[in-house]
Amino acid sequence: MIHKEGTISILISFIISAVIILISSYYLTGFLKLFLILLAIIFFIIIVQFFRNPKRKIPAKNEKIVYAPADGKIVVIEEYFEKEFFNEKKKLVSIFMSPLNVHVNRAPISGKIVYDKYHNGKYLAAWNPKSSEENERTTIVIENNHGTILLRQVAGALAKRICKYVKTGDQVVQGQDYGFIKFGSRVDIYLPLNAQIKVKIDDKVKGNLHEIASL
């Protein structure tokens, strides 16, 4: 399936690709013609695959299990002083999402949204440690009977739009789509200090399929 956020981008890329193919077909010959046609097709395919939204079922719904909220690579696992909401140390797990990853963000646990906020900011590379506090980002906090976690969508150098579909007071179900980030970015997960981390640095995870921690 294609995510709703991709409708306009895919339409624009289709028009651009079609124009390049038509111009190349009518006015060019030989290698240059084939090269530009192939380039236009590859460009369109890349845009389409970026907005893919595979439907994934949670292996076993469990309020104590924190599933991956995004596809990507684990780049940070550390204790970190979270000062926006908790104002205390938490366990931080960060997932870097490359432009080739699925960019849908999914609720890692079921519960109630007790806080949400959008922050305007810079567009540092998503792997930069400063990006979590200086880049454009959104924060949501989910609370259930087993604990409270904070999720932060962080824009990267290429990401120019963060989409968030939930707000304070909403109830979310584990695995549901709660947001989308266009192009390279990261998702930070702040967990209780007693949470048991089930991933390690450089692990590749997929949203709704891999366990990040248990509360």
C-alpha cells in the first residue's frame, strides 16, 4: 500500500518522469536517450517505494512490550537526561531511518497520549546527537498501566515535513500509525530506567515486528 502522505509527491514525480521520457523519446537518440529514460523510471520508482506503507500485524499484543515505532538502524542506546517532559534520566534508544526505509511511525505500546508538542528547528543530519534537541521535531508521551514512554520524531537534513496524527487525550492502540516523516530522519524512544532493552547498536529493526524493550 501507498501512504496518504505520498499522493502529491508521487503525482509530481510521475509528471516529471513522463515529461523527461517524452522529451527524450522525441528529441534524443542513442545512449543519452536510453540513459535519461532509465533515470526517469528509477526516479519514479524510488519516490513510490519511499511512500510504501506495508501492513504489519503485531506478533503478540502486550502492553509491557515496546515494539519498534519505525524501520531503521539502532544508532543510540544510552542513559540520557530528558528535560522536555520527564526532567530526569531515561533510557534512550534511537532509530535512524534512511531514505530507503519505510517512513511510517507506529505506536510502540497501547495507552493514552498525555503530552504532545511540535518544535520548529534546524535540519542537521539525523545521526547528529544535537538533532534530538535542535532539529524540527515532535514529541508525544504514551502512558499505560505498565509505564510511560516518550517518542520524538526528529527531522533530518533531507526531511522537511513531520506528520503527527495524534494529540493529547487520544487513546492509541499498539501498532497503529501515529505519524510519518518525509525522507531521512530518526525516532527517539525514552524509556524507564528499569526497562529491559532487547536490541543492540547497529541492529536493523522494522516497525511492529521487532521488540525494542519490555517495561
